[in-house]
Amino acid sequence: MHFGAFLETLPVVLYGMLGIFIVMAILFFVILALGKIFKD
């Protein structure tokens, strides 16, 4: 494995993980809000 190539692809991997984290956080808050709205 080339270290230079690894450093070049690192930002792309970090942005991908960040995107997944943001999507999961948004889903979490939407489910939380729906739980409060439709509470029986």
C-alpha cells in the first residue's frame, strides 16, 4: 500500500463517513420528533 495514495484518498473517506453520520443524525431527530408528535 502506497502511503501517498492513502493520504490522497483520506479526505474522500472522511467526507463519506461524515455524510453517513449526518444522515443518521437527521434520521434520529426525525424519529424523535415523530415520536413526540404521535405520542398516544
